[in-house]
Amino acid sequence: GENVEQHPSTLSVQEGDSAVIKCTYSDSASNYFPWYKQELGKGPQLIIDIRSNVGEKKDQRIAVTLNKTAKHFSLHITETQPEDSAVYFCAASRRSNDYKLSFGAGTTVTVRA
Amino acid sequence: DVKVTQSSRYLVKRTGEKVFLECVQDMDHENMFWYRQDPGLGLRLIYFSYDVKMKEKGDIPEGYSVSREKKERFSLILESASTNQTSMYLCASTPPFWSGNTIYFGEGSWLTVV
């Protein structure tokens, strides 16, 4: 099955700086890569996703890049703000088969004011 | 807005008890899931269901069962709770395959088995 590894497990950044989280996956057939943000006491929420026919996608301060050859994808948060503090999860799946997402272990991001 | 509701947010149960975790979604989604979340392990899939009365095992089904008698409701059952099942449990749902992969999570149920 799919194995998704996520690094780092914790990340502390100064407000206004950028944060980068990296994930690698094992199944070359995976073609859908979402990122989730989980705030304290809440369920994860989708913040951005990318499909395998695209190399990069941006949504305001958030961007995701995908390198299918190397089987890795990254989340970039620019101009970090205190409300960006949360746990972030990457995931991968084969959209054509089903909706079984394989998740990374999560990254706890702390933005220092 | 899609709503996935987990009726119990915090539960404390004794070892050996039968535990029911209930989940309801209001968007007529075909697909529903139960995940378990543990620190350092991310989210692991326990069971999922593509339709009423259908279920399939995920990655860690041992010690769990599920029930889907109605489309909107997906229940996770711990037949005999054990301390290693202390965890946060997340229910999720997704629309039909052709409309995209967006998965919607509930707020989670914190289960402590003593």
C-alpha cells in the first residue's frame, strides 16, 4: 500500500517568515495530493490540493508543489501569521480507484509573534 | 456547508465495555470513513463504506466493526474496548467519485479506555 512520510514533525517560525513542509510517497500510481490543517479541538480541514497533471498550485499565501519523478510534494506558507499555528497533514491517494487517503504523520507548526 | 457530526466528543469507558461512536453527515454523501488519530502516526483508516450496508476494511480494522444501515449514518463499534484503543476517532465523508476528492471530517471523538 501507499506509504507517506512527512517532515519535519514540528516547525517553529517567526511571524512573517515562510514555512515549508515536505512529504514523500511510495506508490507511483498516486495522483491526488491534498493538505489538511487541523486546529486544536477540531477535525482536519482541506486547505489546498494538487493533482498529478499539475506541478504547482497557489492560493493566496499557500502553495503546493509536486515532483512526480522524485515522488515528493511540499506545502509552502508565506508571510506566516499566528492563525497559521496548527497541525498540518499531507495525504496521497489514487483517485481513479477510491477515496482511501494515506496520511503523513503530521507537522505541528507554531508561529511566534 | 457540509456537516459531519460526531455525537460524542469525549467518552470514558471501561476495559471490556462495548462502545458505539456515531457519525451523521447531511450532504447525501455515498462514501463514509472512520479514522483513528494518534500522535506521531497521523490518521489511519479503520473502515470505510461506499454505500448503505457496504463496508470495507481499512489499514487497522482489528478490534473494530462498523454499521451503515442508513446513508447518512456510519457507526464505529468497539466490541470489547481495550486500553490501546484510547485515541481520537475521526469520521469523514466524501461525495461521489466523479465530483472530486474533497473529504470532510467531523470534529472528532476523544475516547479514553480505563
